[in-house]
Amino acid sequence: MSPSIHVLDPLTDPRWDDLVARHPRASVFHTQGWLESLKQSYGYEPFALTTTGAGPLDDGLVFCRVRTWAARRMVSLPFSDHCEPLVETPSGLAAMVEWLDFERRDGGWRSFELRPCTPIGGRPAGLAETQRFMLHTLDLRRPAAEIFKRFHSSNAQRAIRRAEREGIEYDAGRSRAHLEEFFGLLRMARRRHGLPPQPLEWFRQLLASFGERLTIHLARHQGVAVAGILTLTSRSTMVYKYGGSDSAHHARGGMPFLFWRAIQQAQAAGIEVLDLGRSDLDQAGLIAFKDHLGAVRSDLTYVGIPGHPSGGSRVSVLSRAARRVAATW
């Protein structure tokens, strides 16, 4: 028999926080801070499925109900590069997928999508590929000198040395001033790509939810911020989530310098992995930048119902543009 499925609110049920704290595959995207930010900023409704009736959770699969002008969807999770099912048995995952498919049909939802970090073994019947990306991660357990040596010599290493000669300075914090400077740089970058920025309120909510687990890293030239990245930390992993820069200062090497200093800061704090996030398969420049930092590539494949056979390399230009305009949710 299929396991029984129970629905819980991960924002109010303390068992969810306990599961995330102890599960080896849980990430920053499973945390209550991330889910609370999605709810407060966008009105998305988080819920989680489990096969556990009472007591500490043995497993869990978290989703958000997303209502937009285009469609009603269930996503695990919006704005999240990946969200691994915290499910140990194929039968448990299959029962959850069956529940989701019934909910999709019965509740008038157009689709649901899972965003696993690793391929799902014995994929439940009906799940099909929906989107494909590339994920980069960097092992920070090696000595800093060895990490730097693995940077691309004529790109990353040279840019960092150029930044140091140019007098670029590193500044990290989470004050209102840091956020406003970062947001200005993000807005510049989004404008260069013809995209609207995420709302400032989203970043304010992230800061309120994550506190000291969120850091804004800024590269300054003569006191002026020229590049910035925002990272989130969960246990031994630091996630690079957003970044922006002033193109007038690109030649100074601010962005590679910024990542190098963020890596050093992460190592000092005991962080073991830098998650550089997903890249669209046609974003050659972004992929090359992450490669030049010595990060390891892996495939990132989303699955769902209803699926479509248009993997990342075959997604139409129109649908790809629509996905980016929607701020990659």
C-alpha cells in the first residue's frame, strides 16, 4: 500500500524546522526564513507533505502555491535554484507525487514542478523534464592558496591582481546603506539585460528573515560601490544568490575580487561549500565566469506534471525570455 500523506504548514509546525536542521540534503531554500520571505513579499502559500503522522518528521517535500496572472502553479520552490525532496524512499516520493497530481486536477492548478539538486532515482510515473540548467559549486575545504591556484590564470587571477593594484576595497555588512548600494548595482545589471529588478521589498524581507545569515559584499573604488553580491548561509554552505555591478568599472576586476574575498571570509567562518547557483544553458558568459573560479559543474534538471520535452537547450526564445522577466521564479 502507498504511504498516507499528511499536509503541514512549515511556517508554524516546529517539526519542519527540526527536519531541515538535521537533514543532510536540506539547503537554505528549505528554511523558514526563505519560506517566510516568499510569503511576506509575494503572497505565496507554503505547504509541506510528509508520510509522518505524528512525532518528528521522517521526510518532507515543501511547495508553494503560486497564483499569477498567467497561471496557478505549485512550485518547489519559487525563486529557488534547487529544493531537494527530503524523502528517503521511492514509495514515499511516489505517494507525494500522486497526491500533488490529484491536487492539481481537483484544485484547478495548471502544473506542479520539483527542483531537485540531484537526479531523482526511480522517477515516479508521470514526472517529466520541465527545465534544465547548470549548477556550479566550489569546495572550500581546501587551503585558500590552492583555491586561488585553481582560478583561471588569465581571467580570474589576473582580474583580482588588477583590482588590488587599482585599490579596490572589500566591505561586507547588512545595514540599510549596504542594501541600498547593492540594490543600485543590481538595478544596473538587470537594466543591461533588459530585465526589471526584483522589488526592493523582497531584499528587505530577506534581510529581516535571515539576519546574520545574509551578507552583502561590496567592492569599492575610492569609496564608491562598483560591484556587489548577496549571499545566504545555511549550516556549512554559503549560497551566492544575487549580484550586480557598474559596467563603467568592469575593467578594474571588482567582481572576481569580490568573490575571492567572500570565499576567504566564508572559510574563516567554517563554511565548506560555496553554491554559485544555477545558470541558463545559453548563458555562456556566466557559465565561463563560474568555471574560471574553479567551480564544478553539474546538471540541474527540474521535473513536474504536466511536463514538456523541451529541455533547456530547446526552450523557445519566447518562453526563455518570459521566464527571465518573471525574475526566474
